Amino acid sequence: MKDVVLVVGSSGQIGTELVIELRKIYGNSNVVASDIRPSSEKIIESGPFEELDVLNEKRLREIIKKYKVSQVYLLAALLSANAEKNIEFGWRLNIRSHSNVLDLIKDGLVKKVFWPSSIAVFGLTTPKQNTPQYTIMEPNTVYGISKQTGERWNEYYFNKFNSDIRSLRYPGLIGWRAKAGGGTTDYAVNIFHEAIQKEKYECFLKNDTILPMMYMPDAIRATIEIMEAPAEKVKIRSSYNLAGISFTPKELAEEIKTYIPNFKISYNPDFRQEIANSWPQSIDDSCAQKDWGWKLNYTLEKMSFDMIKNLKENN
């Protein structure tokens, strides 16, 4: 009998793509999408969807019991830029949603949980180049502090209750199926939409701001691979570094120009620049490679080609 999977936050940037991939593996009826707002037509029409505010623990447990869920992917969160504007809600959503799901596994209601961390756990004192798995972590944003807190809870629940929780520190994520969700790396999604529609884009980061990014198909594959890996291969129970491709807004703009020659970019840095300055420029993910065989697929060139092709075909 196949596992039944619940994806919490199925309307977001990751959830939109993850549900589709999981349904290919587990079957449409065995992957329950849930969010506080409706998901895409494709998700709602292809399998079960439940309206859920993950802060409502009673409702969460009702859904778990109704579908006999055995795996939960918790994607609901307030991202870096939005959390700075709404500190109390950002902290409450990011922390309470996590503890609600951790208690499901502690109480024996589900077998396995995926919870995403982020490069936001790092701070100004973290080595910027090839940031190691174990290093100084002094985040200075609400989002980063909540993610570092979550990593500590993950490891605590694993050590104390043998809870099977798995996690990745995502870099900035770029995909074409859903709009960006209010993070500091959103420029790398928005730039493609604006380039196609208007042939110009005003970037909220400086032209030379290097950040680690990843194309969504790689991020979805990594997420499913760590969840499918045998438990003994998942040796890090806080969260694994996940590297992608590091580039600047200027480098991305130059790549886009090979497909849209008239594209112009301008720069008007805002409060997100300070957040970006505190994050690494490149990540060492050798632990993920060694432990469960992680391998990156998309380069900047391959990603840009695919983004532009899909956005033109689907918009």
C-alpha cells in the first residue's frame, strides 16, 4: 500500500510544483494538497485539496486522520522580505506551524516529515564563499531566526523521540509555474516575467550582488530524493546545505539578453539589499552529495533557456 502524502502550503512557489511531481510518484488520490488559499486549477482538479490554516492544529489533525496521511511536507512560511514587514505573524507562522507538524510525528500520527530550511540561517559572520555545512550561524532576519530555531527543533525531536524529520537549506529558488512568494531572491523570478512582457526590469538589489540560486526542477528533485532516501543515509537531522548556481543580477541580465536582445535592466536597491548582504555567495553541499547522492543538473544557461521557453509557452 502506497503512503498518503500531505503537502501543507500547496499554493506557494514550491508547493505548486511539488504536488504535481509527488502525484506522479504516489498517484493523484494519495497526495493531498492543502493551503489557506486555493491552489492552481491543475492541483485542485487532479487530486484532493483541503483548505487549511496550519496554525489550526485541530483542523490539521482532522485532515491527517481523514486521509490516513503518513508523510507531511510542510511548506507554509512567511518568507524573508514579507516577514520583516510583519514580524509577529512571521515568527508565529514559521514557528507554530513547525511545532504543530513535529507533534504529529512525535504522537505517532505520521511517519515522516519534510521541513525546508534556508540559506537565511546564515548571517554576516558566516564565511561567504563555499559556506560549510557546519559553521557560524548568526541570522539577523525574522525568517532566518525562525529557520535556525526550526533546525534545532528538528535535531532535538530526532534525538529525543527518534522522529524521522528531513530538511534542506534551500538557496534562492527560480521557477515559472508560480509567482515568487515575497523573498529576497525574488528578483531572479520577476526578471524573467518582466523581460518577456516589457523588455525591462528594475532590480531591488545591486548589480554585483552574488547569491546562490537553484532552478525549481532541481529543488523539487532534491526534496523528493532526500525523502525517498533510506533513513540511515540521512545523517544530518538539522538541515542539509544545498548548493545551486551563484550569479549576480548583472550576469543573469546578460544571459537573458541572449534570448531577448532589447532587454534593459536598472537598479534601485531597497531594504532587501541588507538581507542579501548577510547571506552566503556560494554553498558547500558535499555532505548531501556524499550521504544521499545529491547532484545538481541545471546551469545558469540551461535554466535561463528553460524559463524563457516555458514562460512564453504558458503565459
